[in-house]
Amino acid sequence: MSKDKLLVIDDEFGPRESLRFLFKDIYDVICAESVDRALDELKTFTPDCIISDIKMPGKTGIQGLKAIRKIDPQVSIIMLTGFGSLETAQEAIRHGANDYLKKPFDTDEIRETVAKYIQRTKIHRKQIETSERLESLTSQLQEQLDAKEQLASLGEQSSEFVHDLNNPLSVINGYVQILIQDIKDKKSGGKEVNVNYLEQIEQSVSRCRDMLTLWHERSRRADSSVKKVALGALVSEVAGNAQTLAGEKNAQVLLNCGSDNCLIEGDNVQIFRAIQNIVGNALEALPEAGGVINIGWHVDGSRALVEVEDNGGGFPATKIADLQTKYYTTKGEAGGMGLGLFITKNIVEAHGGSLILANNNNQTGALVTLAFPLLK
């Protein structure tokens, strides 16, 4: 695992080497004896935090601060000076410094300060990256919709396209709402934002991009990419998305891990669609309190199975045969499009498998099984 990166700028050898020695075992440290040397280093080195002296010959720390901010607006910068004054501190903060410490520095204080600001840089970069990916996704969605206006007259393909993207977009929206509240709570409490939510959003954005690619290939009648697929990785990803969203409903998602050798041959994106459709249905079916979803995978003879069980009441016994029919839904007028199980059935059968709908042994909820031929 790569270390976080620290850049130290100080014209004095003593303080510069002290900082290098203090942090060399924790971070990847580069030292520069001048602002010009530091700017050269920034061409190939992207630090997560910069410690810079203010009073230096040639370009001052303030001049360096201005130049660095043009190169990297997100990196955290801590200014050091032995000539501390309120005016100098205010000038540094005004030009983009994040903090201000006096020489000689306290080692415990500077360790804590650097660790805090490295984490801040990483979170801000992740926020920027996620925001840019969301904007890119929005642009791609618009381009796809603009380029395929004819799909409006082809209700079948258009409906499936909307249904496929609705699942990951619902995940994105859920995490965005959680993140907004988390930012408000952490800001008021002076704590750091949970970067895990951003990673989940980024993962869901990637899935949307995969689905756009899939539909683009489908529109050109291109063959899907068939390769070895580890069911465990896909099930774990879908379960990870569902866990936080279920938490918002005071529900639980329990992951039952199977063998790492539970492999099948097929299209990664298509199989992900199928699993996510089933888990999405389970989330919607959960009761208002005490909801539980069990998600797992295992090998059964010559088959690789994915099983999703919930305690949402189960399927009407007389309707199980109808549920895989196109546009059939039990959710009423305000419910879904009746495509999830139909799409999933087609995907599983296209991979030589079968979709099995049943109620669990206790008759308290549904048990859905996706059975694929095991790759040996």
C-alpha cells in the first residue's frame, strides 16, 4: 500500500531535516530548499500535504503559496515561521493556507496537524473526483438519450433502459442524501466526513457507465463481453450498496460468503444487473421495522447459486408463475414497471441458468435463487 505524500519547503537545513526525519517512516517525504525547487518537484510529485516556511530568500513562502494554489487547489498547506505575527498569519490564510504554526514546532502538535490535513486533502479530492464523475455521467446520459430519441417509439427497449439505470441511480441518490446529512452533522461537530459514502457513490457511478456502454453496444448489435466472473465479488458489491440504504430503513443486510471458486462464464455487467434487481426488490419489500435481507452465494454440485432472502411477507402463492411475466407487478399503480424479474429471468437464462422464485421455509418472506452453470 502506497504511503501518503508530504512536501517540506524550508531554506534552513536543520528544520528541513528535522521534519524529514520526523515523518519519513509515516509518509513519502520530499524536501525542497526553495520555492522554485518545490515547484519543480510538483511537476512529478503530488503531495497530500505541504509544510512551508514563510520567510525564505528568493521567493517567499507567501509567493510559493500563491503559485502552489494555482497548481493544486485541494492540497492542504501548513505555513511555518519563526517570525510569527498576526498580520503574517492572516496573509497566509488569505492566500489559501490551511493552518499556521510557529517555529520551533512541537513534534506531537505537528504530527497531529499533518495527519488531520492529509485526511482533509484526500476527502476533498475524493469529493471533487466524485462530483466530476457525476457530471460526466449526467452528460453521457443526456448524450445517450439525445442520440436515441427513436427509443421513445420502441417502448420495450426504452423501458428496459430506464429500469436498468434506475437501480444504480437510486443507490447514488441514497448515498448523496446520506452524505449531505453526514456533511452537515460532521461540520457542526467539527469532525471529518465519512469517505466511505463517496467511494460507494463512485462505485455506483462506474456501474452506470458500464450499463451505458452495454446499451451502446446493444444498440450497435455488438456482442457482450463474455469472460470468467467471480459471483462472490458481484454479490459483495451489491450487498455493500444495500447495507447502508437498508440502514436508513432500520433494516439489516447480512452477507453469507461462499467459496472464492464460485465462478461462472458470462457478462459481468449483465449478471450485476440481475443480482441488483433481486436485491432492490427485497429492499422495497421489507417491513417498516425489523427488516432483514440475507444475501449469499455457494456451489451446489454443478451449479453456482446466488440466494436473496427477505422477511417482507413473500410472494402470493397463486402469483409466482406470473411474476416473471413482462410488465406484471404487484406494487400497484404507484409501484414499479414490472420489468425487474422479467429482465433478470432473461439474463439468467441467457447464461444457461434459471431464476427460481419461492417463499422461505418460515413463509415470512421471499427466497429468490439465481442458478448458473458452474465454471470448472
